[in-house]
Amino acid sequence: MQKSVRKLRLLPLLAGAYYMVSGGPYGLEDIIGMAGYGRALLLLMLLPFVWSLPTALMIGELASAIPLEGGFYAWVRRALGPFWGFQEAWLSLAASVFDMAIYPTIFTEYLGRVAPFMTAGHRGTMLQLLVILLAVLWNLRGAAAVGEGSVWMMIVSLSPFAILVLIALGYAVRHPAVHAYAGLPVQHTIAGALLVAMWNYMGWDNATTIAAEVEEPQRNYPRAMIRAAVMVMFVYCLPLLAVWLGGLSPDRFTTGAWVDAAKVFGGPLLAVSIVFVGSIDGLGTFTALTMSYTRLPFAMAMDGLLPKVFTRVNRAGVPWVCIVACATAWALALGLTFERLISIDLVLYGASLLLEYVALVVLRLREPEMRRPFRIPGGLGMAIAVGIGPAVLIFFALWASREERAYGMSAMLFSLLIAAVGPVLYLFCRNCSPVATRDGVAADES
């Protein structure tokens, strides 16, 4: 990787983290449809304190202490050894296959609301493949290009929702008799709503895999994580509160329903704007996550856990072989339903997140003198305590996934089978030759 490669500053890192976790209120519709407004708002306000904030604190400490390319893979490898480092990367990459298929799916769902002919039949699949292609081409320009583009996309994509919030709140003030739709929707499931809410708040660790491409990572990672956590909570809660007070029935909320809400309160122009920024958000999230996930096989190949070919980079310092390989896998996963994707994704991602919390505690015990520019306050006890809430939620997601079906079996069993492939792959990959020491810099360039 060339020394002249531009690095991500704080604001682009914040925007990248925002897209890796959220990308806006898209995806919240099913929470409202399953739980009703009041319970959905309660979930979205409380979940950050037991799911997002503990994860942000854990990431802040480990990312500032070990700012290596590969992020959470490097932490687990250092704490638990190469076997568990490999499992951490495998779980994350396997989860990415199902996670990344969600965003092109949401893209076509929204576009179909205003232009059904464009998503009918094979045209919908072609549009999803186009999203993948655009993200690949953008990523080939480098991390800085992705981060800086994310800043402008974030500003543009939030603008129609700001207008929707103002119009809906104004409507609630003018029509005080029509507000606070308090009842549950006809078809409701709190468990399902919790799973979707967890998915909407997960992915904070994804931004850490590009640590070698971030300016002052020890300083910027903790700042970006905490700010992004607060920002995402407000981006979720304000639009939900506004349409609730505006009197819109929760029964109308399924994937893509923000278009209907915009049409009710702001008319066709605002509805089209929501669709437009939905496409921007889908592309922005997919592009940012492409930047994140593709650094995992790169770092593994540097450590000799994957073939050397995965260390090849272009002149912008981008691991292009990793990008092509990952994009191909993501394209093959297109077609699963939204609910099935979330169930599988949560189980695999949750397992990898638990390993990160274990690494946090193990490194506190084994390397107490390690320099930690940011440290979770409260000593070892607090380092252990921050993982309790996320662990409980992850085991709940595992239990709940037994109800979903994927490839003729429960999503839970399917996810466990995928996880079980990791140790087998490790036996085949462990004898690859390392390319360089773990300094996050490639030794060869194509």
C-alpha cells in the first residue's frame, strides 16, 4: 500500500460508521408494523443502552489500543490466537453474505413503491446487481473516497426525513384530535420487532477493519463511535415519533412504508424524494460495508491464513482481489426474504461479537500494561459487565431464529452449520505463508 494513499479523517469515519450501522430510518418499518408505535419507540430508545453503547465502548478501547487493518479480527487473534482469530473473521464474512443481500433488497422494495415496472421479474435482480457493481467501482478508488462520499450522501439522504418530521409534527399540532395511535397492529410480534431493532443497531465494529487507513485511529475511533451511536438513535426515533403523532396507522408499515407516510403528509414530491434517498442509502450502506468486510480476507492473507493472492492491491491501496471475491459471494445470496436474512445475520454476527467481548477481557488480564488511549472506566469488572447486555440479546436472537426457515431447515440450525465450517476451513488455510508482519501494510502490489 502506497504511503501517499489518503486516510480517513474524523467526519468521513463518522459518516462511514453511520452507513455501516444505519443508513437512515429504512428498515424500521417492520418494527412499527410488528410492535406498534409506542413499543417500537421504547425499543429504539432503550436498545442503544444495552446493545449499541456497550459495543461502542468495547470498540473504542480495542480500536485505540490495536489500530491494525482487519480490526476486530486482529483483536481476537492477539487475545486468543490464530484459530479463534480465523473463526472471528469467518463468522463475520459469513454473516456479510446475508447482511449485504439485505441492502439491494431494500433498494428494490422502495423503488417498487413508485415504479413497479422497474422491479418486476428479472429487472429487480438486475438492479440489485447494479448496486453491487457501483459499490465495487467506488471502493476501487480507496477508503478516503468512500468516506468523503458518505458525508455528502448522509446529508442528502437525511434531508427528506427532516422535512417529513417537520410536516408530520405540524399536522399533529393543527389536528390535535388525530394523534398517538396507541393500539397494537393487527399482526404483532414483539420478539420479531426486537430482532429487527437489533439488526438496525448492529455493525459498530465494521468500521474498525480499516484502521490502517484512518488518520489518528487512537483518537478518532472512540470519538466517531460514541457520536455515531447518539446520531443513529435520533435518526431512528424522530421520524417514528413524528408519524405516530401525525396519526398514521401502524398497520400500514411494512418494508418501504416511509414512501406511503411521505405521500400522506407531504404529497407525491416528498414520496419520490424518499424513494430517491432510499436508493442513495442502499448504495451508501453497501459501499461502506464493502470497504469494511473486504479488509478481513486481506488481513487474514497477510497473516498467512488465506492465499497470498488476497493481499494484492491497486494503486489506491485497495485490496481489489478481496473486493471481487466478496462481491461475487454477496451477489449469489440475493433472493432470500428480509426476515430470513436478518435471523441468519444476527446469529452469525452475534457469535463474532461475543468473541470480541471475550478478547476485551482476556487482553485486560494478559496485557494490563498495554497502552490504551481510551479505556472503559471501572476496571476489569466493568469490562466484563459491558458484555452482559449484548450477550443476553444475542442468545435471545439464537433462540428466536428457530422459528424462521432457510433452505429447508430452521435459521438457527442453518446458522450453526455455517459456523461449524470455520474450524474445517482453518485446517486447510493455516499453512499459507504470511506476507508481512502485522503492521497492516501489504508487501506486494499489483
